[in-house]
Amino acid sequence: MRSFYHFMMKFRGMDKHAEERQLADWMFRDHDFPKQSKSYDEISRYLEWNMPFTGALQVFDQMWEAYIVEEME
């Protein structure tokens, strides 16, 4: 299973999926983001303390669901 960070990198620089792109771009630029993590709790706590934009936690929750579905295939 790849990390959540790796999953999100496919959304960087996309014209569509504006909030997903915004989260992915922020994750890429944040050197302290837990890039190897596959843990919902670890990433969620990090985002709670370092929220990059309003609504980031909601976007994360949506993307986490997509991540789990894609990784189960």
C-alpha cells in the first residue's frame, strides 16, 4: 500500500478538482508533512494543527475515502 501523500500527488497542478489540488500542492510544499504515513489518525492530527486552508479537513476526509477504495483494488 502506498502512502496517502503518494496517492495525492496525482492531483498536483490539475485544473479540475480545485480543493484536492490545493491540498496536494500544500502537502508537496510542506516539508514536515508525514509523507510516508498510511495512518488516518496521524495525518488528520497533523492537518488539525497545521490546517492549510478552510475546509482542508473535509477535503482530506473525502480524499481518504478515495484513497482507501483505490488501494483496495
